[in-house]
Amino acid sequence: MLSGERQPQQKGTAMKILTLALILASLPLSQYEPAVADDALHIATVSVDITPPLGQPVGQGFIPILETAEHPLLARGILLKDSGVTCVICTLDLMEVHNASHDFLRQTIARAAGVRPSHVALHCIHQHTAPAISTGAQCLELKEDDPRRIATSDYVVDVAKKLSTAIRRSQKNWQRVTHIGTARAKVERVASNRRIERLDGSIQGRSSSTKSAPQLRDLPEGLIDPWVRTVSLDNGDRTVVHLHYYASHPQSFYGDHRASYDVPGIIRERLEKQTGAFQLYLNGCGGDVAFGKYNDGSRTARSELTVRLQSGIEQSIASLKRQPVEAMTWSVEPIKFPLRTDEAFSEAANRRILDDPQADSRQRRKAAIALAWIQRVKSKQEKPVELSCLSIGRVKMLHLPGEPFVQYQLAAQKMRLDRFVCVAGYGDCGMGYIGGDRIYTDRGGYEQTYAFAGPSEDLFLSTMKRLLTSDSDKETRPLTRDPILLAHRGLVRHAPENTLPAFAAAIELGLSIELDVYQTRDEQLVVIHDHTVDRTTNGSGEVNKMTLAEIRKLDAGSWFIPSFSGEKVPTLEEVFKLIHERQREPMTIALNMKVISPGIEQRIVALVDKYELFDQLFAFGQGSDSSRCFKEANAKLRTTVVKIYDAEQFAAALRDPLADCLWVGFVPSAEAMKQAHKLGKQVWLSLHIGENRPDIWGKARASKMDGICTDWPLECLQHWRRTARPTSDER
């Protein structure tokens, strides 16, 4: 047990959790580092200055000609290779790159790296203090000798040369990657939605700055993804690269002749100095997300936004959980977006604009971009837009084109709750914004006026899903995955069982949890193991004969150690809320319904639905009919069969259509485990839960057990870190 006073209670609990995190983080990774092999994963990094020549009219003309460079604009990327795959992820400090210009740069990178263009993910960070590039649109809009067309073409060629040289040089400095880490952290008061729905259903727009419309700061944040996600690629105990994914238009200001890598670049530079690791920042699905609510365009606002976003990224880095790297796969899916059918986006309408000498520069620019997209789609030699996904073990990095709305990032994460999904947008931006289908009929808002593809929500989602659920991922998953560790009633050796501190500590350490549920006399769900409160509180009485108010008066902590005095028996909703707010990646929850009470299954299912935990939770009850009752409450709820102690009972459970998971008290044979997995069933071990038994943990790991429930999860992790992974023959 941890000792020490807790004054006040919340601060003490936080310190205990931090102490546990530090203990776990201090375990030397070298103790379980895999043997060096010729097919090991290696990484190289690239960074080169691509700031346009000052005073030259480079780009589409969305921003004024750049006269000063507050910061350099950079191209930064990583090359990854193992025995079977080589790929490149590259970011540009540019607003956008479209169509043929994007293809040209990808092809240049591919040639320099010795890979196919399909194995290059090229993304802009989308700062509006940098030019947008579409040489194809400029060929339609501008005469051949126009200074802007010449300057832009020269710039693209110059960027290609710089990238080619830098990539070739980088391959002299490959570094081994032995471990991969993942984490996420919530970012406060940075992002806000650009499209706020009014009471009448129309859309109120809100851009990256509310300098000229301060009243828009009072509107709600709207739909965003508040989490920054970080992936680390490490060589032993040293991090080589951090990749950070956050969804928002990244500009704090624009339009004053300054080149700047703005907030993302400022953070990138600071973190590189602090950590010594190469930093790669990727903009997620930020098409309808910006800084607007929290940004008045001032330098003070930029400083504050930078501090808040950097704080979130630093928290994410600090909470990274690392594991040995697994096999790498790269998947690609082409997509053919439809054209818009409304007249304003037709070929004829946009040609008329370009032929009209009275059309202003904004109209001509947009018409040229629209025509370039139309010509691309209609061309017999059309090169489809490509989506790609890099998978390393359970980590998936999805690469999307255009300016996708945040709804697609949130959808991608839900498609694979069993994976750590990161999403980058702003690949080829020839089609402009990619919103939901409703934007084409929305009243108000800006984004649909620069969306050149037609309604394609289902097409886009299905293409994403194919990448995230590709069969190639299944080849690597069983080879190296350790069983999940279910902290029995929370981290019970360090905090009182079935209390919020016990669960918070487990969540902080990236563990899964097992918990117990009873229903009170007034039909409230509480988390407690025994049918009475006698053992784990300072009260007495049967749980189902007491009201929630009576139970909440009790002290559920001081029996453990005095510093937990005042802890309450938590409600199930409090635990679910804690999980929802604190989990950095989807964790597994084993819910044990101790006694069947009238309506308890429906109430549990309602909370599971409220907190969107169907893909994370397995429920079981002590009653023989509990699985059927749960399934009747909601067929989506996964259920578990318990009390399986021998091969005969195991075989019977395999035939049970209600058994999504088998909770066993022995280690089944390899053939039995293979049969269970073939049927899509998980197998969890609950043998000697309260004992420190490395021998059992090793056998369970070797048997391809899916989960282990134990009071000793940290010791189990330590044991696995000290011992080599079992070979394929052993497993």
C-alpha cells in the first residue's frame, strides 16, 4: 500500500496516481527490448526551409505577397522502413497544395525515398500565413507570362529540389525504432466550431479570429475533438520522434505580409528544444474548426493559444505509454469524388467567370480552382485521390485529403475503438472542404461555398472504414499483443477497492478495470463488491435494502488507510464519467452484476449507451440467466460466461451464442484457445486473482489469453518487461 497523508483529499489522490505513473515509467524498457533483427523498423527525419522568396507573388493570392518572415516555413517529415515496407509522412508549412502540384511533390519525394508515390502521405498544416499552391488552377486563370504564375511554378520546383536533396541525405542517418508510445490529453480553450446552428436551423459562421465580431466569442464551442494525440517512436529509452495530431485551423492571424509557421511551428520548435526529439505536427480534420472563439487576432491571443495548446501536448507527452514496436503495414484506398450538380459549380458557369473582364480577382481565383477540379474529375487520365493508413501494431495513422470536417475524425476513432487512431487532414486539397452531406442544403456558413466535390459522406466514410479495418492489420495483431490487464476492483493494492481513486489510478496507468455493481433500494446503481457495506465502509447493512443517500453518508476509504478517509461508495455513472473523461485510449471494462434486481439490466445498459461504452464493456452476472437478460436489454451489449474451470465447461461455453467472452479459472489448451478465437470469442483468466503469480501470467501470455484479471497488474507488467516475449512456437 501507498502511505502518506492526503490533504486535501483530491490533491493526495492525484499525488498517489502521479507516484504510480512515475513508478511504472521508471521501469527500464531495455529489460524487455526485442532482439536486434535485420528486418527491424528504422526511421529517418527531414527538415528543410521552404520559405518563398520575399517580395515574390507566390501562390494563389489568398494572402498578400510576403515581405517579411517572422518564422521560416518548413517541410518536415519522417521516413520509415522495415523489411517489407518503406513509407514517408511529410508536412508542409503551407496553406494548401492542390491536384497536379500535390502529385508532383509526392512523386519527387517518392523518387528520392525509393518508394511508390502511394507510399507518401503529404500534408499541409494549413497556416494562413503561407501560400496556397495550385499550378493547374493558375494555368486556367493567368496568362503564361503572368508574374504570379511564373513565381509559383518556380517555387514549386525549388521546393521539390530541396525536398529531394534533404530526403536523400536523411537516408544516411537511419535510427532504430524499438518501441512505440501513445497518449492523448485534453486541450482547453483553443478550438471551436466554425459553424454554429441557430434556433431556426440556419448556420452562423465563425472564422479563425473574432476580432471584428467579438459577440461570436459568447457562442458555444460547438462540435470539436478536444484531444491532442501523440505517438512516440523510440530507440530504447530515447525518443526519436513525436508525432502530434490536433484538429483545428491553426492560424492566429493572417493578411499582413508576414510569413509565419504560427502556433504549431512555435510549439514544434519549443518542444524540440525541451525534449531533444524531432517534432512532427499534423492537422487533423479541422475543416470546420478554428481558434475563433478564443482569438481576437492579437499577439496576446496568439501567445495564450500557444501556451494552452502546448500545455495539452506536454501533458500528452508526459503520459506516453510505450510498448515494443510491432510489424508495420501501409494501406491505400483510391476515392473518386463526384462533381457538384448545382449550376454555380458547373464547368460552364465557371468558364463564364474567367471570360468576364469585369470579374474580380476573388471570383476568378475560385472559378479557376473549381475548373481545375472539374477537369481532373472528367479527365480520362484522372488520377484518383488517395487515402492511406499507416499501421504499427495497434496504432493507426490515417491520412485524408481536403479540409475534412471534424465529424470524420470522430467517426474514424469510433470505427476502431480497439486501436489508437490518429487522423491527419489537408492532403491533396483540390476538392476543398469535405463536410457532411447536409452542408449542401444549409442556410448560411462559408465552407460549402468552397466545397468542389458533391455530396460524398457515405463514400468517404466507407473508404476510411476499409483502411481502418483492412485484413492486413489482422496479420500482425495476434503475433505480439499482450493480454489486457484488468485491475480487479481498480488498483486495489494502492487505493480502496471499487472507489474512484482506485479506478483513476488504473486509468492513469493505461490499465483496464473490473468492477462490481449493486442496485440500491431506490433503484440507483452503486459500485461495491459485497452484498453488505460492512467490510468496506464504516456502516452496516445490505446494499439492496439501503437508499443511495444512506450509502453516500458512509466512509468507504478509511478502512484501507487513514489518508483515504471520506471516500464515498461511487455510483456506476460516476465511474463511467471518470472513464469517459480520463481514458487516453479506449480501455476494457468488465462489469460484474452481483445480484439480479428488477430493472437493473436496463439501467446498466442505459448508462453504457449514455457514455458510448458498448465497444469497451463486457457484462456478466452471478445469475445463470444474466447474459440473456442483458442481451434482451440491448443486443449490442457484450456478455460474459463465468465459472469455467475445466475443458468440458469451456467446450460448452463455446457453443453458447450469448458468450462473447469466457471467464476461465484455468489455462485452456492451445487448440481450445484457437477455437475460441476462430469463433470471435475472447478468453479472460481469473485464476488466483489475489496472488502475485508470475508463473500463471507467463502461461496465460503464452496461451494467447485475451485478458487477465488480477490484483497485481503492475507486478505483471514488470514481469513481462523482465522476460522476453514468447516465440511463435511457445505460443
